[in-house]
Amino acid sequence: MSRAASLLQLQSIDLELDANHARLRAIEIALGDDPAFKQAQRDGVDAQAQLHAGRVVVQNLEYESQTLGQKIAEVESRLYGGTVTNPKELQDLQNEGASLRRRREALEEKQFEAMLAVEAAEVRGAEAQHRLEQAEAAASAAHGNLREERERLRIAVARLDINRGASAAGIPAGDLELYMRLRQNKKGRAVSQLDEGACTACGVAPSSSRIQDARQGNEIILCGNCGRILCAD
């Protein structure tokens, strides 16, 4: 296979990928235009945000509880360890310990409330996800089973991505760079086949020397009119 033919093969894969991606975008727009679906999406985002915020609160309270527990342990160690004998200091330690335990009790109430809030947020999140799935299913049915088509396209895109990787792996880096640059500038079609001595992209016949060089396949030959890579295979 000539260098140009390898690029033409890659272009075939890329054009199919382009078409599939364009169709996927159209499907996403069609599904997303449904008001119930949009509301379900917003509800899902809000529920996830609330769940995340609740979990952050629980984590912060847990850290605060651990810190407070360490302080209580330190006070009780000094209070009952026998190292402090001064009555005034002992009374101060008792007062400090009592204050810390009251704080811990209040903190435990906050932790309990925070965990209840997280559980409620998890329920709301599950309900929002269920509503989203229902809304998406309804929108899909209303638009001709678009969900099924979307899944088929995603599978096809995954297969094409694998094929593209295998195809591109055998192409020299310089050829691939030229192809990608032309593909960007030529609306996806960087390679043009020769048909009866004419470039099929622009319809202009290249010079006989260009045609001969393209048929030999040893070099990358560009159309003198549209600038695309000529493939004579």
C-alpha cells in the first residue's frame, strides 16, 4: 500500500467517525431539548451538590471530634495520672474536662444531624437519578428510540477508535502531520483519489508528471489546484 493509500484508508475511518460524532451531538441535543429531561438534569446536579456538601460537613465534624477526643484524653491523663497534685490545678483540669465533654456532646448531636442530612441527600440523589432515567426514556421514545441509536453509535465509535489507532500507527509522523493539517483546512477531506486523470475533490486534472508520481506512490503528491494529497491506488 502506498503512503497516500494509507492516508486514504485513515481518512475513511476519520470521516465515519466525524459522521458518528455529528449524529451523537444531534441526538444529545434532541434529548436535551425535552423540558422534563432538562429539569431532571438540573435536579440531579442539585442533589449531587447537596450530597457533596453534606459529606464535607460530616468529614469536618469527624475531624473536629477526633481533635476534641485527643484533648479530652490529654486532660484526663493529667487529671488521673498523678503528676498533678495542686488542688487548684486539679480543679482547673476537672473544669476543663467537663467543658470539653459538653462540647463533645454538642458535637455528637451535630454529627448525628449531619449524617441524617447526608442520608436524606442520598435518597434525593437516587430519586433524581431515577427521574432522570425516566425522563430520558420518555424523551428517547418520543424521538424514535434515540437512546438505542446513541448506544449503537457509541459502540461503533469505540470500534473505529481502535481501528484508527491501528491504521495511524503504520503511517510516518511527517505524513500524519500533513494529513491532519490538511484535514483541518479542507473540511475533513485531506486525501483525494484520482479518477480518469482528475482530482475527484476539485475536478481539475493534475499535470502528467504529478499523476505519474502519484501512481508510483513513493512520495506524497499534492493536487496543484486544491492542495489535497493525491491517491492513485
